Amino acid sequence: MEHKKSKKQTVYRVQALDRALDILDAFSFQRRRMHLSEAVVQTGLKKTTCKRLMANLTHRGYLKWDAQTKQYELGLRLFRLGSVVHSSFSIRKVAISHIEWLRDQTGLTVLLGQCLEDRLVYVDKREGAGMIKISSSIGEQKPPHFGMLGQMLMAGLDAEKIQWLLDNYPLEPFTADSITEPERFRQRLAEIRQNDFAIETGEAHPGIMGLATPIRDVSHKVVAALGVAIPFPDYACADQVDRTLDWVRQASENISTELGCH
């Protein structure tokens, strides 16, 4: 009888990478700093191999070398990468109750998005009570400028990053009302920065008005956007839109506060 190969047998292994990861895995809360000799003991690597790999990891910022103590510790690059992962998980965890509150208050579909690896990613969604459903799903990726969430997130970036994103992800007509001229899009972002909210009508989905506000972390940086999808023209009344905006702002501000933004 022919047996399928196990996953272990089919994994493509890179020895140098495995060894470098073994070095990183040797660090812990109990072992935050190590001499080269300690790393050799913990990993079982030859001293010359271990020294060469640790030098490369230090050059790339994954390790930090203290010339006075002659010890290595984990570098800032790992901290930054860990912050990205932590941010994604912590924002969704913190946001859940506020997203559900906003859905219950408005009866609308609520979306939470982040810019991850230069793409808009939907990290949470709660369907509203209405008949109209938004096709976007949790985990789905869109161009960084897509809809209310993408515009809100891009408005929090500097001019150089915005230009890079527009060069690499050109504006496209998702609907007949989508903005496709870069200069006009930059003007829209400037308005969003000034108003501290994004609003678009039919630019991402026909017949849907998107309304989004920023979520900020302890550094006051925009790390996510929270928005609602409003059937249009059902909510054409300015008072209704203003009331909805107040609720969205309240929810995003509460999330920001829990993330340490005061």
C-alpha cells in the first residue's frame, strides 16, 4: 500500500536559516542576554558557525551586540515585527465589543480595517440588520486606497508613502464614482486629515455610503480604521449621517483609549 508522505518529509529545509532561528529561539525571558559561548551551548552549533550567524543577525538588526559586556540580546527589528503582530491581534480583541455596540446602535454593517503589508485588510466585520450586504469578508485584502477604510488609513501616512502606494497600486475605477485622478485623491486625503473622518458615496460599492474614523495607538499613530456601510439614499438625511458619524467616532475613540491613546 502506498502511503502519503508526512508534512515533515515534504517541508523544504534551509540549514542556515534553521540554525539562525535556533539562535533566536535560544533567547527567553530568563535568558535575555548571551555570550557567544552560551549561544554555542544552547544551540549545539560550532563556535565559528554560531559567531558568523550571530554577526549576520546583528547586521540585520535581529540581534544587538554590547561591546562592553560582550553579550548579545534581541534587536529592535524583532521588536518592530512583534509590534506588527501584536497590534493586529490586540486591536481586534479590543475592538470586538465596540464594533458590536456600533452595529447595535446603527443597525448597519461595521468594518474594521488595517493597512498590512501595503494592503487594506479587513480584520473584523459585523453584519447589519438591513437587507443590503457588503461582500467584503474578514481577512480579505484590497488595494490600500479602497473605499472609506483605505482612504482613512492612507490619510494617516506621510506624502512619500502615499506617493509610493499610488505608484505601486494605481487608482482604479471600482465604480463609476471612484476617484481615479491622483491629484484629486490627494485632495480627498487632505480633507480627511483635516476633518478626522472619511466619507465616500458609491466609490467602492454602488448605492453605499462609507463613513470611517481613525483608531490610534499609544503613539497617536493611526493603526486602524473603523467604518459603517450606509445604504444610500436611505440615509440621505444630513441629521442621520451626523448622528451615525457621532456613534462611529465614539466607538473608534473608545478603542483608541483602550490602546493607550489619551
